[in-house]
Amino acid sequence: MREENKRVHKLNIKISLSEKEELNKLIKSEKKSLSDIVRFALVETYGLEGFEPSYENSVFTFKPKRKSIF
């Protein structure tokens, strides 16, 4: 993978508590990461290209290869 294509940059935003709560609801209902929600919004709202989802698996769809012993 070329250096400029690696995802290593962070984006910080300041939001109110109510905005944070709404974002958390959206993340849970869509079962997507905040990064993927932002990417989707940029593509749908502004028609930008090059904003593919970050991973095939997310925290909501990840299935471990081994079963827990607990």
C-alpha cells in the first residue's frame, strides 16, 4: 500500500453532549463506525470520491475464530 493511502490521520471535532448522544444512537442503529458514517455522509452530501469504508469487519460484525473457554 502506498504511503499516502494509509489511514493514520485523526480528525478531531468539538460537539455538544446532545450531539454526542445522537451520534452514539446513529452508530448503534447503523452498526457502523463513526469514521464510516462520516465517509458515507461526505459521499452522499458532496459527491466526493475515494471515501471507501475502513474495514470489512467492524466492532458490530467481528466474529472471533476461536470460541471462548468462558
